[in-house]
Amino acid sequence: MPSPDSSPPPDIPPADSSTLEDQIAFARLVDEICSRVTTCLAQNGQLNSVLEAETTPVFIKGGDFRLLYTNPAYVQMFAQESVPVGRVGGSFLDDSLAAISDASDALISQGADRLIFDHFGSDSSGRRFLFRTGKRVISDKHNPGIAMLGVAKLIKIVGADSNPETRRLSLAQQWDRFQKLDTRDREIAVALARGDNLMVIAERHGITKRTVENRRNHLLERIGLNSPLDLAKAMVRFQENGFADFHV
């Protein structure tokens, strides 16, 4: 099956990960859901009602690839701790899914009208799966912002990270750990999430750049995050879910 990246990472599953019949059945499912959605749009129907009736994760994106609609199955699988509508996938998806999401969106933007591909990734609880995803270009004269329909299917469970040091924490657990940081570390975390560079933060607090780096690494470890990008995502999630307003 086609890969959404011309240079696929090692995590792409082998081409024989399922039977041809399974792949054809999934392609038909995507077409059927697309038909129901486009019919609803043409009749000015209630799109949310159509999506909620689907038991497989379904999402609709705009031309800027922000999510416009999702169904409960999508939220349950990919965004339990956050509100995905109005956001790009990279701001809430697990990193293992965000890269493949961006790459396939890019192919759509470059002129592909449909894609179906298998890929590995982790859900919102950190469990690892083999997924099959289909994306199709859609349009509606009454809703010109609508650009793409996506459908995801869980093929099989691959496993979960058994290392307690790297296992994904829930948003509530991350927030609890953030609150237990000292005041300066919390201020540094907010500044990093806003995009301030290390030297600016150091001058603001009257400390060295090296000290800021050390405190950044410490707070990442305390919250259970792997990188400054993960920190920025977590701060956005805290804000969007009502824990605090950091103006990020």
C-alpha cells in the first residue's frame, strides 16, 4: 500500500501486514462514509449526527488541516485528554502519529485526492497499535472550509511501553507534577512554551543560560516529558482543558 512519505521511517509496517481483501474492504468503508458525509453536506444536514453514528474514528479537516469535526470514536482513541476540534494534529496527537499525519496531509495539499496507508502509532493512553488510515479530498459549496475526510481503523495491538520511566502520563498526572515544581521552574516552563529563547529567559531571571538549560531538563524529567516540544504541547493542553491560562 502507498506510504504517505517518500522516505518512510523504519516504523512503517511491511506491505503484507494484511490481506488484499482487508485493504479493499477498508477502501470501501472510506468511500461509504465519504458518501454519507457529502450527502449530508449537500442537504444541509446535521454533520455531527452522521459522524456520531460511525463506530470507527472519523475526522474532517479544513484547508489549513485543522480539525473541523470529529466523532466520539476519534476522541476516545486519539484525544481523551484534550479537545481536538480547531487544532492541528501535531498539537495533541502522540508524536508517533503526528509525523505520519503531517506527511499524509502534505500529500493531500500537493494534489493527491485519496490515500490509504498502514502505520504504527500510540493512542492517547500510550498503547501501541497498527493502524490503517484513509484520507479523501471532499468539498462542499455551502462549507468551503471543508477540505478532507479521514477514517482510521485499529488493525491490531502491538504492545505498550513497559518502562515506567517512559510510559505516557495522563494530562491530570502531568498537571499535578507541574504544580509541584517551584515557582521559577513553572515560570521557565511557561516562557519556553511561549517560544522564548534560553538567553532571554536567563536575562529575565538574572541567571546563566546554562542554569536555564539545567532547570529545563529538570522540569521535563519531573513532568514526565521528553523534549521542549512535548512541553509546549502539554502547556497548550493544560490551557485548553481549563487547568490554567498561560497565554500560549
